[in-house]
Amino acid sequence: MNRPPGGERRQVDRAAVVQAEVPVAAGPRGPPRARSAERDGDDAPDGGEALGQVLHRYGRALGICFQLVDDLLDFTARESELGKPVLSDLKEGKLTLPLILLLPRVDAARRRLIETVLDDRSFGRVTAQEILDLVRAQGTIEEVSELAQGYANQAKQELEFFPPGDARDALEFAPDFVLNRRS
């Protein structure tokens, strides 16, 4: 694994990065965290307002999970699955979370590779494979995957007070569907 000058790996506050990329992630409740410790039974969705709050938190977690998976697919899916070339977001000038996490970890020469693609809006001077290799070497794909899994789990946790049934089953299925989508 490549290290920045000095040899140490800089720590990046992943929750802060997600909040920067997806501002709604923070909201008034802060970054995602396990909510089971916060619950004491009084939060059960027995009223319309409480139900709305639970569903709002579920929807926010599911939406962030969806966006993180979307970011990942730009690096992990095949063009035939995705319907667009791999790394097309970067080519269009969009920095996704795997690259946002990567930038502070690499030296200036490697950052210039990404800047070149952003400036050129093409892979003429830098190949897509160079960028993919860089991201894989730094492990940011795995980190974003873990974040997506965390948001999927958070969405499912929001449903724990709902009684079993078809509606809950459908809502519990959605995060897994989002995590495993290929396009």
C-alpha cells in the first residue's frame, strides 16, 4: 500500500466525508450510528409523527446507501452491466467517495493523475486502469463498501419496532437489493 510522504497513513473521518458529499447524511442527528442504544421503547412508532420520523431516518439511510453503491459501481461494474463506461463519473468531472477518500492518502504525482482526467475529461493521457489500480491499492473501494453496508444496516434497524408482515418484509428487502444491485 502506498503511503504519503513520512510513511504514516493519514486518517480520514469517513463520516465527515460522506456528510460533505451527501449533506443530508448529517442532519440534526449527526452521522450514522447504531440507534439501538438510543431506544428505550418510547420511540416506538405508535403515532403519526413518530412513524414519520422512523420512516424519514429509514429513507435517508437507504438513500445514502444507494448513492454510495452508485459511487462504487463506477469502479466495480462492467460496462455491460452499468450501461456506461467504467469511471464515467470521473471523466464527467465528478469526484465520487472512493476518490475523495483517496486524495489525501497519495502523493502529489498520483493526485495529478486524477486531476489530469478531471481537466481533460478523458482518459487520453491517463488510463482508466491507472486510476482503478490506484483506488484498489489504497483500499477505498472496500471502505466505501463498508459505509454502504453500515447505512443499509441502519435502515434495517429503523424498522425493528414495526410488527412483522409483508410491508416490513418489503422495507427490509430494499437495503439488500440496493447493496447488491449491479446497475
